[in-house]
Amino acid sequence: MGIVVLTMKASVIEMFLVLLATGIHSNKDVTKKIKRPKFTVPQINCDVKAGKIINPEFVVKCPAGCQDPKYHVYGTDIYASYSSVCGAAIHSGVLDNSGGKILVRKVAGQSGYKGSYSNGVQSLSLPRWRESFIVSEGKPQKGVTYPSALTYSSSKSPAAKTDEATKAYQKPPVPETTAQPVTLTQVTGATATGAAHASLPKPSPSAGSTSSSLRPQPVGLRSGELDLWATSTYTSGQNSPRADPGIQSWDSPRAAFQKPAGAEVSPGFVPKEELSTQALEPLSQGDPNCKIDLAFVIDGSSSIGKRRFRIQKQFLADVAQALDIGPAGPLMGIVQYGDNPSAQFNLRTHMNSRDLRTAIEKITQRGGLSNAGRAISFVTKNFFSKANGNRGSAPNVAVVIVDGWPTDKVEEASRFARESGINIFFITIEGATENEKQYVVEPNFSHKAVCRTNGFYSLNVQSWFSLHKTVQALVKRVCDTDRLACSKTCLNSADIGFVIDGSSSVGTGNFRTVLQFVANLSKEFEISDIDTRIGAVQYTYEQRLEFGFDDYNTKSDILNAIKRVGYWSGGTSTGAAINYALEQLFKKSKPNKRKLMILITDGRSYDDVRIPAMVAHHKGVITYAIGVAWAAQDELEVIATHPAKDHSFFVDEFDNLYKFVPKVIQNICTEFNSQPRN
């Protein structure tokens, strides 16, 4: 009996040991099962904005192609949360257009965000925003845990004022795979959650969760396609909005889902951030520090080839982006030339950089020769007109791009353009080699074409593949309006002082004729406070300032002021009148203005004119002397600037004064245009 008892005890002990060993083994399996999974970096799309992600700090992977301007970025270094995360990463230099991992950290909102052009991305300015973020290289910091799944925010639809729900979406089972749950915290707009769940297929228990529910079925899918749709939109082990079109559709204002029977479900909702910012998204008015009217004259000749033509278009798009096009800043149009020129679009066709870039992409190559001279003539005669958007108050700039060399001459067309106030820049790409120079139609064509020959207006590019490197240099030059010398023409850059003889010998009738002559001359000039200004002095023995340079700044006001001048009558002291004009008129002339004195008299002066005339010449006042009837021609030549033949005129009768208006204007402009171009 004792032996039997011992045997039973031994069996019990043995069984206990077996169970203990089995339990330990089971615990090891449990330990293995609950081992923490390896960190997975979430992927996001290029259009994901930082404000849509709730997480305060996270690591994400950006795809390639986020340099596109449609992904808006606001700020520099510190970005408004309304910015594209990946676009900001490229702008900051952390990523290039090939994509990669980045670390994003939310910071406080700023009172203002300044736009800039950097790394191929033009960021925009924004007055203020409630939240900001900064971007750095995607190296996780030690001791910091980053989310494998991002939490996105959205607002409730207007139909759902209550009942916020948190949904966990899970991958349905796929044969021979291990399902990994993908979690996205989502505040939805459903008002009947239970009904919605009851009307949808339930996940298989093998999915590994007892509390998850499928997302609603999209409109347009037949019931037999649901399993295929659900399976195809998830990838095992990934939690990526980019890899999950279904999640993206939740974030879209246009998303529409099939309404379950008996449930009041909102057909879609707009994220709160979109609702609050869609109307506020700033449309740039342009850079006011670069207010120019710009014509790009591009080479569409057959010799350039399709590949180089595409490079040229990309260059134009980059310049358009860097310029910040807008009604308060630069405006840009494009003329393409081959055998003949043609305007692709004018200055007011596209009023922002985004639309302009889109239009540039659609330009097709014309082919033919490379007649740049013909194109420059076209721009001068047709492009810079009021009908085509020329503002008048903005400098006119033409940038001519030439592949190699033109097939026609450019010198005469360019001279006419300069005299019309157009600042011509030349970009010569892959210019003629020593062996090729024999084929060039016009040697030194660029030197003959540009506004000035000091190097500021010329860019020589060795290869088409280096053209993109000149974007910033060109933008800086065309926006430097103080150096756009050809904006100043003979008609818009002078202070003109009329010195009018009102002596008794003139008479009332002839005096009105003289005033009409003064008015006819004034009409030829561009008059404003920043262009040509007009003043007038009348003299006899004494002198009187009729109006000064600062008194009137429109053409109509000047013409009315001339009409109001009253005839004085008296003697003729021309020398004293010159001194008076120097003191009362030209002493107040602007430093950057040409000073022109136009003196009109009908007789010999009672005082000496030599010393006053020499003082005027010494002070840089260009003097034109116009004598009528009894005026002394030798005295006119003394008064006039050298050479006297170009600056003194004699008219036998007052009634013939009008005939000399074109000649006086021609001489003024010839002298202006003969200035050195260096």
C-alpha cells in the first residue's frame, strides 16, 4: 500500500513538472508576441499640410516631385502650418525634389511670414498664422518616440453638431498573410454610428481585433467589388496616406460615400482648416520692388531643337516664379520668333506666377530661322502698347534669348527700341566659336543691341544645360530699376524751362502765337512728376516766374497754365532773364534730369548775354535760342549751346513758329540718343 502511494505521488510530481515546463514555454511565446514592433516611418503626399497633422513632432517620408508650385509654402525657415510639409522641406534645403525622410516639429504661430525663392521653390508671404513648424533632417533623436501612424484632424460636418466618434480602420484578412492593424484617429460627421455599422459587412475575426469596423463603401463600387477594393487600398505593415487612397478620400472635401440604409450620414465634410483658410489664401499682388513691364523674346527657330526648347521654357517658368508676378509688381509677356515673331501672350494675359507657368508649359515651337532683329522691331511697334497692358509708369524691359547668333541684323531695330525707352537685355547661349564666326551675319550683335555696353545687359551662357544658373542674376538685374538706363528717353527725362520775351515789340496777338508754340512743344513730352517737368519765365526789363517745375505734373494742367499766362509788355533784358531762370527755375531741377532752356525772343537784348549764357552752359543747362523777326542771329548763337547750328533757330514771322516744332524735338532727341552707351 505504501508503495502504491509513493508511485501516485511521483506521477503527480511528474505531471506538475510537465505543466510547469509547458507554462514557461507558453510565457516565452507570449513575450515574443508582445515584443515592440520596429518603428515604421509614415509616408505623406506632397499636398499634406502641417496643420492637418495633430502630432506635435514626427518623422515622415516625402515622395518625389514636391517642388511643384501647386504645393503652396508660406514663410522662410519657419513656415505657417498651412504650408505643404514636403514643399517646405525642399524650400528649406533639407530635401531635394527626389524626396526622403524629414523631421517636423510644431512651434508657435508667427505675426508674419516672409516669402522667398529658394531651392526652386517660391514661398509666399502671409500676415500671420496660428501655428508654425520647422523642418530638419529626418534623423530621430535619442530617447524620443515618434509615431508610426500620424493623427489627422478634421471638422464635423454642419449636419453633425454632436456625437464625435473615433474609428479604427483595419485591413480585412488576406490569405496566407499576417494582418497588421492600421490605425487612423478620425473625427467624423456621422450622426448614426450604430446604424452605419449595422449596414456594413463585418470584418473576419481572423483580422486580430474584436472592436474594429470597416470604413464606408465608396459610391460607384458594386457589392461584389467591396472585398477587392478594401484589400487593394491597404498594404500589410504600412500606415501611409499615400498608400491608402481611402484615407485620402476622407480628407477631401469632394469625398462621397454610399449612404447606409436608414442612417443620416453626411455625404462628405470639409476639414476645419480648409473652411477657415480657403477664402483667406493670399493671391500675390506682385513684388512692388520690381515693378516692370517685361517682354521675353524667345528663340523658336528650328536649330534650337525640341530638347533645348523645353529647357528654355523651364527657364522662363523659373524666372516667372522668382519674379513674383502681379498687378502691383512685374508683369510678363512672351514673344516667340522664328522666321517671323508672334506674341504668345501679352502683359495682362496672366496676372500671377502660377498661371504664367501653366501658360508657358503650353507654348509650342514655331521653327524657321532665328530672325531676332525682326522680333525686336515687333516688340517696339506692337508689344508695349496700352492695349497690351503697358502701364506707362513701369519701365519697359525686353529680354532676348538667342541660340548661337541671329540670322538677321539687330542694330537698327535695337536702336529704335532704345530710343522708345525699352531696356534690351541679351542672353546668348552657345555663341559662335572662332571657326563659326565667319557665319555670323552681324559681328558683335549683342554689343549693338543692348541698352548699354557695360556688361550689365549682356549674359553669355556656355551651354543650354547651364541656363538655369542665370535665373537669379537676371532677376536681380531686371528688377534694379535705378540702373535701367534706357527707360529714360529724350521725351521723359528733362526739366524744360521756357524763357519767353514779353516786350512791347511782340504785341498781344503775337504773344498768343508764342504761347501756342510753347504749348505745341510741351505736348510732345511725357509729363509727370517723375518724367519731364515744365516751367516758364516771362521777361521784359523785369522777370516773372509764371510757374515752376513742381507746380503742375500733368500735361493738361501744363497746357492750361500756358494759356493763362498774361502778356506783360516792356523792354528786352535777355541776359537778366537767363540769370533769373537759372536761379528761380533750374536751381530747383532734379539731379537726374536733363536741364533744357528754350528761350524765345523777337529782338536784340538791352543788356549783355555772354556772361549769363556762359554760366548757363557751365551749369549743364542745354540752351536752345529761337529768334523771331528782329532778333539778332549773332546773339542767338552766343546764347545757344555748342554747336550753335543745332541749338539756334531763326524764324522770319511769328506765324511760322509752328513749323519749327518737329525740328526742335528732333534735335533734342538726336542729342539725347547720341550719348555714349557705356
